[in-house]
Amino acid sequence: MKGLVKGLGVTLRNMTKKKVTYKYPDEPMKMPNRFRGVQHFEPEKCIVCNQCARICPTECITLTGKKNPDPESKVKLVIDTFDLNFEICILCDLCTEVCPTEAIVMTNNFELAAYSRDELFKDKEWLTANNTNVREENNVSLLKAKKGGAE
Amino acid sequence: MGELLTQPLSWGSFLTFALMAIVLLLVILFMVTYAIYAERKILGYMQSRIGPNRTGKFGLLQTPADVLKLLIKEDTIPQKADRPLFKIAPIISFVPSFVVLATIPYSENMYFANLDIGVLYYVALSGLSTIGIVLGGWASNNKYSLIGGMRSAAQLVSYAIPLVISAVGVVLMSGTMNLMAIVERQSGWFWNWNFIPQILAFVVFVISAIAELNRTPFDLPEAESELVAGYHVEYSGFRFAIYMLTEYVYMIAMSALITTLFFGGWHAPAPFLEFIPGFIWFLLKFCGVFFFIIWLRGTMPRIRIDQLMSLGWRVLLPLSLANIFVTAIVMEIIKAING
Amino acid sequence: MALRTEELLLNVGPQHPSTHGVFRIVVKIDGEIIKEATPVMGYLHRGTEKLAENLNYTQIIPYTDRMDYVSAMTNNYVLVSAVEKLMQLEVPERAEFLRVIVMELQRIASHLLWWGTYLLDIGAMSPFLFAFRDREMIIEMFNELCGARLTYFYMRVGGVKWDAPDGWIQKVRDFVPYMRERMKVYDDLVSGNEIFLARIKGVGRYDAQTAIDYGLSGANLRCTGVKRDLRKDHPYSVYDRFEFDVPTRTEGDCYARYLIRLEEIKESLRILEQAVEMFPEGPVMAKVPRVIRPPEGEVYSRVESPRGEIGCYVVSKGKDSPYRLKFRRPSFVNLQILPKLLVGESITNLITILGATDIVVGEVDA
């Protein structure tokens, strides 16, 4: 009997404690800085090295490049199309880890639900426009170079 | 109300009775709606979360929304099911649980029927809803609902017996089965209420009542995260709503009965508080019992079927029989001392 | 007139609220007693081991996260430690300490989830929400550390990816006394409850020899009296520097497994305290070549996951992807005792026993 009464006491005491429900759709949920959300792409920085497409574990990145119309700049190729298939992207952030220029970075957005599968195939324009909540730390080796080897 | 009952039946009084019955039905339906809401909110608070709060202000429209959803669902009947029995089973289950509410005195002037065999009428009718459950299990033409229905029938029958026998202790002490008179005998301070002299009967009655209601920790027929979904697996839409309605109306009826038999009905805990109307006291005590049943649901795990049967027959039944003997002996001793 | 009875063939699953995933048991019952039980697995098979033959070692690590999704850090570690053994890499100390802290936190989270769902199967609703509330604190810490709440992808060959952000170690330090208080609340709520004890005691008993014969590991083995924990017997990472006990009991029933897992949470809290005190400075990643090419050879590395012994066998032919990768998953092996254990039990006890074995179907099928 004693165990039952103790259990009843626990639930009764819990009624007066603070509630832990998030008011989610009404208030946005704030994710910490390192959160791996949907990617953001900046076409000017991309040098079409193909590292992201090669490292992706599910091969969801397809990209094509074209010759740089500006003959003076050192960069040979600029990005023409860049597609990310979010049906199979697992948001593992390997693409941001290997990108040498931080052209592709992750944001803290995670709301990607859509009504049809076609909408999940995002192209360059959408990824460029997705520039809210961009993550600050992306490529760990560049981070070390920026901070002079600290950490 | 009492004068109306004793007069000969005329069209006027018949219409009055019919109107009051409809009013009671509507009041009970309203109470059930908010009983379901209260249960979800209380369970939420016990689990560190808010219950429903998005539909309507504070979530008050949640149950009407759920009922609306159930009403507009498709009414499916399995192909080889026994159609007349399938349709009538929820009704057989619901009607007794509502009819017993007529006998309970809510305050000195608010009662619907003043039967001299109130307790007997109550337990007899509550036994009838067992038939509805067995019929529902049988008529669904589903092996698993048959097993579930049989299990719950076994549970209901085995716990009806300690229920009745523990109520007999109260009847012995009050000398009558009339619920009005039982309440009147508990007037005065709160230590006159029956739950103190009849503490053993009180405990046995509460446990049996929770088993009769199919509530945790005895909710094998209902929650069934184990195997089959019980007797109402094939019911959907409005028929399922009637089964759920039965459960909550029966819960209200049982809480009202516990209040009447053991907590002094509409009497205040102390004579100087009698200026507050009796109905308010009835409501407060009833809410306390109701909260206790919900509190148990939030805390306890489920009992296994064989442990449930052995608890009913080997523990509760001997205890309630012992209670009758002890009550009778003590009453004889007091009579011998006094006279 | 003799009464003719037949045995009933019943399918528990694949869709069932209590089988913790898509898992099916075909039982033949006579009344309430089980005469024969056959588990059917494979509903969640995703071909991880075959896919791994075409992927880089770094690319396989997210796939291991998703095998035993409840304790992803130990899965990451088993693959990474196998490759490190093959390459004979030296991992920096700070990385090893971060790995231990993260794995012990993961053990607490996994046991909390097990506790909540086990009690939900038995019928109590509130412990589930209490457990998830506390597990949420651990998940939030992981979210700050590595950016994900369930599939962390935190460990790399040669170290870990991120260093701890500022204030994170302090959060771990504050979590330990909070969790100790909550364990007392859990004991009050459940462990003394007579209904719960009547459901669990004496159910699903087996002895030590059976457990060893079937290859059980983890709490399923330690409940029979065999004191075997890989963190103590074959220490890996920096576990040999910490002081902790290995809870063992002798009864061999579900109650013993329940108590052992609760004790393991307390032991993990001890390890966390010590690890946070001894936390060194330094780099978090060793100098690894850009493309990881282990030399030719085979290696088997094993780790004590919350469910038992998880092992990874790698055959490498010198290329950047393995020739063959095989995971010895604890839930798969622990399930094999079910057909023997369930004969003669009633249906209600089936759920109790299955819950106490603590399986995760993602791991059973890989």
C-alpha cells in the first residue's frame, strides 16, 4: 500500500510545478547556433570544385558550372545550376564541412514540409533566398584558420 | 418534487416529468463533455504539460470538436456481424448508466425518485450494462473482440459482488435501503459520515467501483496496449461515442453514489456551515471523488487479468463479508449496551 | 461429450503499440498460454552493411546513427574506433574525454526512454512524460554541441567534430545533481508500486548458462549474475581512468533487469562527474589525411552500448571504402532467446518480457 500512496503523492505534487509545453507554432522555436538546418547557398562564392557533390552520402547534390564570363578573375568556373534534393538529404552537413569557400552553409531553419514531393527539389534561387538564421560556424578547418589555430 | 410524485398521474404532471427528464439528460451530457475536458487537463497537469488549450479559449471546445468528428465519421458495420445486436449493444450499455441517476438525491428537494429500495435498484441496473458489453463483443464477429468482451464480462461480474456486499454494510448501519434516508442518517459533523465507521466497506467499495468502471488500474478491457482492443474494436463513429458516453456517465453516477453512501450526500461537514445550499456540498464532494478516480489513472499501471480475478475473489469478497459480520456484531453490542 | 479446443494463431504486430517498432511475433495460443512463438524480423531492413561497401568511411558514419537511433553516439563510436584501430591512430585526450562524456549522457538518455516506454506498455502513463522531460534536457545539450537532436554524426575518425561550446561543461556539471534528484522521484513513483511489482517479479526468468549460450549481453546478461561489462573487462577509450561499479543481480527476471538499468543510470552519473572534473585542454581532432585509407587488414572493435555489446567488423583492402562491414547488433542477438522464453507464458507477460529485453528495431534489422 505504501508504494501506491507514494506514487500518488508524486503525481499530486507534480500538478503544481511549472509546465514544459512549448508554444510552438505560435512562437518560433529557437535552435542553438550549431543546429544543422536547411542549407543556404551563395553563388558568388562557389568555385565549382564539386567537393560537396562528391562527399554527399546520399548523392543528393547535382550541379553544373559554366565558364566564367569575367576573363580577369582567377576563378575559372562559375555556378550555373545547383539542385538539392531534400527528399534524400539527411542534413549531415558534410557538404558545408568540405566547401573551401563556405559557399554552402547551413541555417537554423528546419521547417521544410510541403504538400507535394516536387516542391522538395530545391534549386539555386530558393537556396540563395533562404538566408535567415544562417549558422556562423560551418567549416571547422576554416574556423581554425580564421581564429589562428585556437581551440 | 416530492409532492408531484405522490399525486395521481395527470397530463400536466406527466409533461413535467418528461421535461425534467430531458433537462437532466441535457445537464448530464453537458457534464460529460466537461468531465472529459477536466480529465485531459488534470492528466496533463500531472504530467508537467498543459492539456488541450488551442480549440476555443483554454481548450474548452475540445470535446465538442471531438464529438463532432465522431459524428461525421462513416458508420461501418462489419460484413458478417449480427446487425440488430451490433446496433443495439451500445444502447443496452448506455441506458442503465443513465437511468440509475434518477434515484440519487442531489439535495433535500432535488431528487427524481424516492425509492425505498434505492440501493438494490442501483446495483441491479448497473449489472445490466454488462450485457451490452458482452453483446458488443459477440456481435462484432471478431475473434479478438470476443476475447476482450469475455474478459471484461468476467471482470464486471466478479467485481459487482464485492460492490454489493460492501454496500450491505452501509444498509445494515442505516437500517434502510432508501438513499434519502441513508443520507439523512449522516447529518451532523463529518465524523458521522459513513466512511469512518465503515472504513473497510469504503475501501472495498471504491476499489470495486473503479473495476466496474473499467478505469486504470483495472482497464484491461479498454486500454489494451497488450493484445486486442477489447469489445469496442469494430465500433466507429457515433456508436463508439455512445460507448465512451456510457463510460463517463457511469463514472458520474458511481461518484454520485459514493458521495451519497459514504460522504454524507448534501450535508455540510459541520452544522454551522449548513447555510450553504446542500447541492453545492454535493457537487464539491462529487468533484473530489471524480478527481480521485482521475488521479489514479495518472499514476497506476495496469493489473494483469489473473491477478485481477484473484484480487476480486480472494481478497475483496472475504473482506466485505467480514465487514458485514463485524458491523452486525458491533450493532448488536451497542443495542445491548443501550437497552 | 469432450470439448474440442483448437490453438489460435495470432499475429502480434507489425503494427502494434508495444513492439517498439515494426516487429512481428507469430504466436500460437491455447486459451491464454503461449504454445509457440516465432519472431519475424526484417520489416525495417535498410541495407546499411551493403551500402557501406560503396561509401567513404566518413560517409558511413551518418548511416550508423540511424541504426540504433536511440543511442546514436555509441554506434558512431564503434565504427570510428574500428577504423582508428586499423590505422593505429592516436586520438587526442580532450577528444576521448568528450567522447566518454557524450556516450555516458547517451546511456542515460537511452535508459530513460526505455523506462518511459516500458511503463507505458505496462499501463502507467505519467512516467513516460517524466522520462521524456528529463531526456529533453540531454537532447538539448547535444543540440548545442553538435547540431542535431537524434542523429548526431558527431564522431570522426581521429577525434570529434566540434569542441564543446562555452558553458557546455558547466551544463553537464549541473545536470548530474538534477538527475540524481529525479531518480529519487522515479523510485517513489514506480519502483515501490505494488501493482508494478506484481506484474514484473518472477516473469521471464532464465539462468546464467542459458544467457551465455544464447550470447546475450548488457543488462540481459548481468541480471543472471554474470558480471560482464566491456567498459571494465576490455576497457576502450579512457574508461580505465574512472571509478564505477557494474550493477549485477542474480534473479534473472524482468525485475532484475529493471533495477539494473536504473542503477546503470546512477553509475553513468558517477562517471560523468569524474570526467567533467578531469577534463583536459587540447585539440579535438588528430592529424588525419584528407582521405581516410586504412591499410589492408581486418579488425573487430566492440563497445558497451546501453543495449549490450555492439561490435563492428571491418575488412579493408587498402581503399577508401571498406570491402566488408559487419555490425554485431545487440538487439538482434538478445531477441533470439524469445522463442524459448515465451513458451508457457500468458499473453500479457509477452509484452512485459519483450519490453524488458529493450530492443530497438532499427538495430535488429540494420
